[in-house]
Amino acid sequence: MRQASYKFLKAIQETPSPSGFEQPVQRIVRKYIAPYADEVRTDVHGNVIASLNHKAPRRVMLAGHCDQIGMMVNYIDENGYLFFKQIGGIDPSVLPGSRVVLHTKHGPVDGVVGRKPIHTMKQEERGAKIELRDMWIDIGVKGKKEAQQVVAVGDPVTFQLEMVHLGRNLVTSPGFDNKCGTFVVMEALRLCSIKKIKCALFAVSTVQEEVGLRGARTSGYGIDPQVGIAVDVTHATDYPDIDKRVNGELKIGGGPTISTGPNINPRLEAMLIAAAKSKRIAYQMEAAPSATGTDANAIQLTRAGVATALMGIPNRYMHTPVEVVSLSDLEAAAKLLAETVSKIDQRTNFIPK
């Protein structure tokens, strides 16, 4: 991966963006993509929309959501311990013992998620379902008054943000779901900026996907594309204890996935596959027999309907502090998007046969 692209990926991974609080990451996105786009704007929801050749009649939207799961301070007790609610789909079982950061108006505050240790639990408590109300955040203060000097109810919380290499090609970090989607669509626009594309291209870093596909819904309505491709993470199944009979066979490093199913326009799907074969880009097929729960679902149902596709980045340990993806999959996804976009013009027919 080229150095500037890697720095961009690392910067957005190590910057907080829980749903509804995406502005710090969006500032990085705007700065990175500005030299390659004809126009970069931010809408009222906070979606960042970068465009190329925007006056062309065939409008193509690429979407990758930049928001990540997180927590929010809900209550501060008399001893200064912070109780919290979830932002998006937090798995309570991964929280005890986690290092977290509270993003306050005074700046970042380090904390740890505490829980009663197993030694002090009653027998019936051991192995019981972990509930959010049974945990708290400890920021090392002596009481409520001291805590209120540095944090407030409503402050967002993330896992400690850091991107670390595992071997040569894999990286681990919280928030690959789905800042790597934002990375891919912006890299695709960068690659398209050196091509002579014949469509209007809109690469969108969408917000609030984790709480209901909200940013894709509003930005899609505003852009009014005829074609939309979402990029999100998908579950890799190349590790122990995951049932491939249910989840399919998807490998990290095997290339991005191309989904097939009712959320997907068959002609656009065929274009992605043809581009991958033509340029010898590795890809994997993923069955999606219903609404996908991604930005692709919101885009497909915009206005009178959009020809939609979904590309996935295989991801291990989704919605944990140690999500794992492949750098080569990210590069391949951006290249495949750019190659596909370069084949779209006003005459391209997306009406299913």
C-alpha cells in the first residue's frame, strides 16, 4: 500500500467516530480527498460527499460508513464511577477489562471498564449473561464532583484506538467496521481521478449506519444516484468455531466479497465480476438472501430505486476491540471499484433482463 494511503487509513482508525460523533474523522476525510475531487461538501447530517465529473447525467454513488460502535456516559455515581449506554451493537461480553477513551469537551480521558471479579461472585452469577448495568467505567477519580470536572453525561466513549500490524499483511484495530469502507470509497475516487470516467461519481463517507443506515438514506436522497455501491465489512469465517454451513467460506486475504441476492442489481453484480476477472483482482462471492443491513439496503430503496451492489471486506472479530482485516483486501477493493466505475456511462443498462 502506498505510504499516503496507509497514513490515511491509520489516521481514521486512530480517530474517534462513534455514531453521531463522526466529525473528527470527517475532517480527516475532507482533507485527504480534496486534492483528488472536483468538489467536497458536508451535508446537514455530517455525510462527507466528494465528487468527480458531477455534471455527467449518469450518477454513481459509492458509500462507506465512517461511524463506529461505542458507548455514552449515562450516569455518574457518588464515587465517580461512570455507567453507560451502548451506541450501536456493543457485545457486553467483550467489555470487562477493556481500556476505553472518553471523548469530552476538555479532551480525551482514559478509563477502564470494571466489573465484579469472578472471585467475589456467587455461584449462580458465574457464567451468567453479562449485562451493561453490571459494568462501569473507572477513570481514577475520588468522587462524583471530581468526575464531573472532566466528564459529563452524554460524552461518547470508544475502545482505545490504535492500529497494529499482525504479521506483514494484517492489521488490527477497533472500528474497521466500517472506517475501512470509507477508506475504500475514497481511494476508489482517487484512482478514478486519474482516469477519464464518463459518469458523475460521488464517494460518500456516510454517518450513523450503526444506528439505522441513516446517513446513506439522507445522502442517497440528496445525490439521487442511478447506481450505488456500498462497501462494508463482512464476517471472515477462517477461524475456529464459526460454522461455514451457516456463514459461508470467506477468507481474509482472499479479496473483497461481491454479494448476490435481492439487495443486489444483477447487471451491476455482473459488471463487478467482469472487472475483477479482467484485471485479475481476487474476489469472493457472498450469499445475501435478504436485506443486507448495510448502506446498500438504504441506497437501493432511495426514491424510485437504485441499481445497487455491495462489496465486503472480510473482517475477523467484528464489534470487538481487535477487529482484523487485510491491507491487500482493502487495496483490491478500491481497485475493483475504480475499474467498475470506469466502465459506466449514460448508455449502461441496469434494467434486469
